[in-house]
Amino acid sequence: ATPTALMVGTGRGAQLGILIKGSEVLESTRRVDTVVLDKTGTVTTGKMTLLDVITADGEDTAQVLRLAGALEDSSEHPIAQAIAKGAREKVGALPPVEQFINIEGLGVQGIVDDHAMIVGRARLLADRAQQLPDELESAMRAAESEGKTAVAVGWDGRARGVLVVADAVKPTSAEAIEQLRGLGLTPIMLTGDNAAAARAIADQVGIHEVIAEVLPADKVDVVKRLQEQGKVVAMVGDGVNDAAALAQADLGLAMGTGTDVAIEASDLTLVRGDLRAAADAIRLSRRTLGTIK
Ligand code: ADP
Ligand code: MG
């Protein structure tokens, strides 16, 4: 690529809200055939609200909310922030937390009011011998089948309740997916979230392929596997979780609204956090390269 054409490309990129890191970037973009999209914060706004609290027999809703809300107040995860905010609105001030631990991609644990708490995926509670009773299992499944995220709450060796949060799809995501397809690219959604919730979100934006329940450390392996199959992969993400996969991808695109770690690991930054800019970026670089061929 000639320096002049690149300057035109990067200048136009800035107008479109796309920051381009290096000159090799545009070159690799041309061959991309697959776009892997993180779900939370990329396809969706990542801003969740607490919708529902379901308790096991004999448990008190306010207590489930108060203890879970207190624990989640120490976490920066969007699910956690929705729970802490919802809890504070419904039960008031939240008690302090000791020995808080974040269990990547699974949930959180800590001590609240002398109770050993866990909030997270059902699997996390099951691993700690806190099997969910049937009524909580089915409440989780029902919420997930609607594309909502349900997390389980347990303390002192027992599962006590389920909290349902939901994240809204960005209003521009469906159009962005259509544009990516129009460029001949295959979109694939990648998420740590459960398969049913992921499927429901994918359906809303027109993504057919979904890879769900992927632990943060395994996202990079999904990208590698696609590359081994001969695919040239663009990855779009926003989270600390996504950084390794963004770096591994042939083209890494970070949401400007996301974390600094994701932005540093990427080749391009979509300044406004609008997924349509991913299609703009690929279109622009193909055109820029077309000019110089
Ligand atoms: P994504 O890939 O969609 O951004 P993560 O890898 O961050 O999702 O999380 C995967 C799953 O782990 C979440 O859907 C949730 O069930 C659980 N989880 C992670 N962090 C928390 C938390 N702080 N509180 C409750 N659940 C959590
Ligand atoms: Mg994310």
C-alpha cells in the first residue's frame, strides 16, 4: 500500500469513527471472510437491568436481594452492576463484603453478614455442592429461553434464589449484521453466556452461528480453531475477556466504549461502539486497497 492511499484510508476512517492502528491493518482486512462477534457489550449494549427475583421455598426475597446485591457491588461485571443497582433500589443500603473473589466467566464469591456467598452460573453453585432445586432450575431455563440472563444465588451451602437480568440489543446491531453479510462475511456470535440466551439474542439480530458457554480463556482458542479451518477471522469485542482473541484474530476490532485492554489488543477501534462501523471499516479498507492496486 502506498502512503498516500493509506492516509486517505485512515483519514476517511476517522470521519467514520474508526481509529486504525497500523498500515498492515488494511491489508489483512481484505481477506477476512468470518466475523466473530462477542455478545455482551458488542452486539448488545451491555447495560443490564434487574427484572426478576425467584426464591427457593422458604427463602425471603428481600434477603436474597440484599446479600446478592452486596456481593455484586464489588464486581464490575455488567450483570453484577445491574443486580447491585436493582437491590439498592428495592432494599436500600447494602452491607459490606469481605474476602471478595471474582471467578472469571463463572461468578463471584465473598462473605456478607457472616454468610459465605456465591452468585453466578448454576454450574458454579453445583461445583460447590449447591445443586439448584427444581423450581430454581426451571426459572433459570424459562428466563434463558427468552434471551435473558439468570444467575443463581447461594450461601452457607444452599442455593437460595435466582436473579434475572436482561441486556438490550443495540438498535443498530441487526443492520450491521446485514451489512457484514452483504460484504460476503459470515458472522458468528461468541459468548460465555448460556446457549439459549445467546441463541435468543442471535435470532434478534440475524446471526445463525453461535458459540456459547465459552470460558474467557477459551475465546482465543475458538479464533485459532477457525483459522486452522482456513478462515480469515475478524473479531469484534469490548471486554478484558476478549483481549487475547482480539490479538489472535487476523483483524481485531474493539468497541470504543469497551475496556482499554481490548482497545490495546486491537488493530481498529470503533469509536462510537456502533457495530455498523465494523462493516464501514472493512468496506473502507477494501476500497482503499482497490485504489492502490
Ligand atoms: P460474556 O462472554 O457474554 O461477556 P462472561 O464471560 O463475562 O460473559 O460471563 C459468563 C457468565 O458467567 C455470565 O453470563 C454469568 O452467568 C456468569 N458471571 C460472570 N461474572 C458474574 C458476576 N459478577 N455475577 C454473576 N454471574 C457472573
Ligand atoms: Mg463482552
